[in-house]
Amino acid sequence: MTDINGTTDTPPRPVAVVTAFRAPDDLVERIASLNAQVDKVIVVDDGSHSLGRLGLRDPDVVTIELEENVGIAAALNVGLDKARELGATHVLTMDQDSSLPGEYVREALQHLHRLQARGFRVAAVSPARFGEFLVSTTPGTPHPRDPIQSGQVVPMAVFDEVGGFDERLFIDGVDTEFTLRARGAGYEFWVLPGADMDHSLGEKIPVMVFGRHLTLFGKKRNHYYHAPFRTYYAVRNGLVLWRLHRRGNLGWLTRRTLALFWVTALGIVLSSDRDAQFIATVHGLGDGMRMRLGRIPEKTLRALARRRR
């Protein structure tokens, strides 16, 4: 019997859901590492048909090949449905390029249980650091401002109440939208102190000013490159979040939008495909204002391809 916080009278049964697209060869090692921490690993290939060559034969690894690319939100939801079918009490959501310490799931479940025993409504526990970045938390609290979905341990009861991921967003902002929806339902996200997750952030480009690497607050600043189509989704979905969740989140969304503006501006200025980055931003703004959701339009992809030549 599961209560509203996801606690049970029986031992937890965590299941990992890993989304893949053009799965890299080293995903096999990551899955093996996860498999030692959870009851089952569900790998959902988002339409790239790339899992067959990996030779995943472990009975505790369930592979699902989607016929077409439907976006990370839909792929995650397919994995969640399968995890529910397998009797999961908790779900660990993971990107294909993320790796966790060997005791992470056990420690996350223990932390989650302690918080629930104190009466907190816990949406998820996530790592305190990913890549080279310490997770930004609300000042004076252990609550991450905008936790990425990779590395989160979520009670299945939370998904049952709040719902899964918003498939209209396709990619980018999917985790943020879930965070805002869960918080609106009275849940909070927590970091697991001391837990580090290896996570790919994209190609690092130094921010140069007058030929010197920019240093702010004692730290050298870099821009992490993403392809123009990702810029489109980030900009579009950033506007959509305002439409969906502005009530009660004005300050939070303002800070996030300013950060997005900075990242997008750096992409336009620093990237070798700056023309395509600019076009992606313009199209993302237009579609976001019109609430045109789902997969990036083909005409936008063609415009980006022309600008990248």
C-alpha cells in the first residue's frame, strides 16, 4: 500500500528509466552500473533504432524501441508506464550521457525516507553536483532551483498524482515544467548532499573579451554550445513556461529567463554557426508566443540548414 508521499510497508523497488537517442557505445557500461543499483533498467530509444548493436541481453534490462522520434518527454513517459507495470515504487530518470556513484540510489532512497518521516512532501531527490557545476539552490534551503531530470529519484506516487512529463514541449524545459507542476501541487525537490553526477553539458567555448578568457567572481566563464535546433526549443519552451506557470512563479521565471537570455546571446555571439543560432532564436520566440508546440517545424529546420552552410 503506497501513501501520498510514496512510502510503503514493503522495501522500495526502484527502477531506472534511461532515454537514448543514437545511443553511444559506452551506454552499455552506464547501464551495467545502474543495474547494480536498481531492480530493473528500462532503456527507451527515441526513434533512432540504435540499441540493437549494443547487445543488451541482461534479463533485468528492458529495451523499448520507439518507431519515430517523439521527444524526450514522450520517451520518459513510455518508460514510466513500463516501470509502473513492473511494480516500481520509485523511478530514477537518466539521460544516456549521465553517470552516478555506485551507492547513489541507496543513499537517495534513504534520504527521501528520512524527509518523508519528518512530514515533507518530497517530489524527488537529485544530485548536489552535475558535471563541474554545484546545483543552484534557493538561498538558505536544500531545494534546487531548477533540477535537471537526469539523476532524480522520484516516488511513483508523485507521478501518479502530478502526472508525467509534458509531451508538447518535446525537449528542453521538460524537467522545468514538471518541477513547477509538482511544486504547485505542494511538493518540493531536495538535493542529496555530497552526491556528484557526471553529465555531458555540450562543447565548452571560452568567453573571450579583448583576447583574454573572461573571469567573473574568480571563475573563468565558458559557454556550452548546443546545436541551433536545441536553441529553438530552449527559447520557445522558455516562453511557454510563462504561459503555463506564471501564476505564483514570476520571480523564479524572471531569473530563469534572464539566464536563458545570457546563454542564447552568447551562442549568437560566440558560435561558429551564429547566423543559424539567431534564426533559431527568432523562430523560437515566434512559435513560443503563438504556443505552437510539438516537434520543430520542417520549415524551421530547412532555414537552419541553409544558415549553417
